[in-house]
Amino acid sequence: MSDGAEYLWIIIAYLIILIGVGAWRSRRIKTQDDFMVAGRGLSARVLIGTLLATWIGSGSIIGGAGLAYEHGIPALWFDLGVWIALVVLYFVAGRARAFAQYTVPDILEVRYNSTARLLGTIVTIIAYTAIVSYQFKAGGMVLNLVTGIDADFGMIITALFVIGYTILAGMLSVAYTDVVNGIIMIVGLIVALPFMLDTAGGIDGVVAALPASHLQPLGDMTLMEALGYSLPAMLLLLGESGMYQRFFSAKDESAAKRAVVGWITGTVFVEILIVVLAIVGSSYFTEIDSEMVILNVVRFGLPLLIGCLCLAAIVAVIVSTADSFLLVPATNIMRDIYQRFINPDATQQQMVRYSRVVVLLLGLVAFVQVRFFEKVLEMAIYAYTMYGAGITPAVMAAFFWKRATSAGGVSSIAAGMSVTLIWEIAEQPFDVPTVYPALILSLGSLIIVSLLSPVPDRGKWQPFQGKQITA
């Protein structure tokens, strides 16, 4: 068995390659469009890679796999909401690209008003820095298991790299390295499964070692608990700012829609693969932290070369997701607060320079948040609910409900955000998952307040029917 040195060198080599790509691509970053939306020139193939690598992060590799370790096949409920959301997004992608802006708060202001834009930015900052924080935590876990260094020190190393790379790269570099990350991730997981299955004694050995509930659709969950995992992921993805930012980065509407088709296929395949690999690992590694199952498979259940390949895949998804979720709130602050309310006449050079400063500050905020949650899955569900209940109903209404009004949109965002915070602080009274009260009040506010408000002008909803507008 290896002492971990080979794995450490793989990590170092991989990160050096990413830095080199980022430095090379950063030479082309001259404008706000370059840094925030890759000059609006990404092809469908590049979009598929960056969408897949961004979504499949430590929430899947650590949190989702941990759920599969504990519950087996019912962990797919966590992914089911994502698959439903992806189908809906096929009908949104082209319209979003035609809208041709930069951020989700751009959508909120045009469809509702400036208050909705500001509230949307606040929700995004809270939720996305939480998502970045558990990428840092996952990086620390990887380095701790592989090399034996302290997990906290591993988190610092991960945070420094992610922050530095995002400052250097912007969307132009992140998107292209995501393509490589996505390929490595898929290949690594595909190769890992048959090796781990053989190590665990084949299909018969795995089935014999698992509780019967692990192979049932709900297992030991209630339907309410299962939906408590599905809904936050679905709601997050339907309104996810990084995804819309990539739609805005597409070279045209057709590329955005074709990318979603490839994204659906890749996401379903990879998420099922992760759950199956975690279930096989759970039959072999019986006394470990559940969220460490994939890492243990890589470190102790595979031959050295295969393990190194899979480790590169894990590092790839953590870095890709952290970069993307750090870039989005930085874009929001610069576009939706600084440029919109503070300095409307900011030059392109100022926007790029200050964007990099904001990335640094948000990275520090994300690092501080690591201490507030013990489990990656807990952090993921909180962040997904905050964003999904706070922003997604208003975003979906912007594209699909002409009757939604400014007052309805603002009240929906405020209700979703505040209820999520209150319910989490109260530690989920009556053991009711936060997503239920947050979503009910968010949707209720949107519908009731909109119906009680005057019908919106045609100019409020027309830009979201596929006709391009200018900023």
C-alpha cells in the first residue's frame, strides 16, 4: 500500500497545470465580458463540460456519496430533483441567452425592480459562499486522508489555491479547464467502479453485505424525508446563478439549448455512478465516516494508478465547483451593487480589477463559514434551500408567469430568505426540513401578492419570451 506520496504529487502536478492554463488564458481578459461571461463566445461542447464539472462538486462526491453510504439506493432522491430541474432548464436556456445579461439579479431587476435585484444579490452571496466553504472543507478532507496532513491545514491550502486561481482566471479560464476536469472525472469514476466491485467481492458480495433497505426505493426514509433531499437540489438548480451565467456566456441561443441536452445526459450518468460506487464502497468499508466513502475507495480500494486517476477527478470537481461558485457572487457584487448603485460609469479595467479584490474577500468569508456545519451534506442542504426558496420561484415566474408582479417577486425573495434563516436558527422545529416552510411561504407570497397587485406592463415580461434586450 502506498504511503500517500504518489497521491500528493498527483495533486501538486494537477494544480500546477491548472495554474498554467489560468495564466495563459488570463492574458485574454481585457473587459467585463471576458471576466464574467467569457466574452459570450462559448460553444455547446465547452458549455457541457463547464456545466457538468461545476454541478458535480463535493455536494455529490462527499455529501451525496455519504447519503448513499447511509441509505443506499434511496440516496438517488437527492439527485432526482436535479434531473427534473434539468428538463425544465432546456426550455429556459435559449431565452436566458437571448436575454444576454450577466447575472440572475439582472433578471430580477428587469422583471421586477431594483429591490428584487438587491435582495437577490444578498441571497446569492449568503448561499454561494456557503457552497464554496464546503468545497474548502472537502479539499481538506482529501488532503488529510491522502497525505495525513491536518484537515484544517488542508482546508487552508485548498482555499488559497481556489481563491488565487479564480482571481487569475475569471470565467474565460474556468470554463475551458472545466472541460478537462469533466473528462477526468467521468473517466476516473468509470474505471474505479469495476475495480472496487471486484475488491468488494462482486455483486453477490455487495448485496450480501448490505441491509435490505439499501436496495429499496425509499429504504428507511419516509417520503417527506426523501423529498426533503430532492426539493432543495431541484430548486437550487432551477435558479442557479452560475448556470445562468454560463447560458449568458454561450455564443448563441442554439448553443445554450444543445448544451443542456448534453448536460442532462452527463449529470444523470455521473450521479448514478457516484451513488453506485458509494454503495459498493459501503459494503467494504464498514466503519468509516460516511462522507469519506469515495475518498476511502480511492485511497485504499483501488490500484495505485487507478486511485491516482480518481484522485485527480475528485480534485477536479472540487476546484471547478469552488471556482464557479466563488465567481458568481463576485460578479453579483460588481454588477448588481457596485456598477448598478455606486459607480455606474466604472471603466472595464476597474470592473476587472475590483472583481478580483471581491473574489479575495468572498473567499475569506467562505472560509470562515466552514466552522458552522459539521457535515458537507448539512451545508449543502442549507445553501440549496436558501437560494432555491429565496430566488428560484421569482426566476421561474420571470420566464413562465406573465402575471407575476414586482411586489410579488420582492415578497417571494424576502420570504424565502428570511424563513430559511429563521428555521435553521431554530434548528428545524418539529423535525420539519427547512425547505417546506421556506418554499411554501415563498411561493405563497409570489402568487397571492401578485394576484392582489395591478397587472404588470407588457414591458416587464416581454424580454423573457426570447427577444434580446440590451443592458
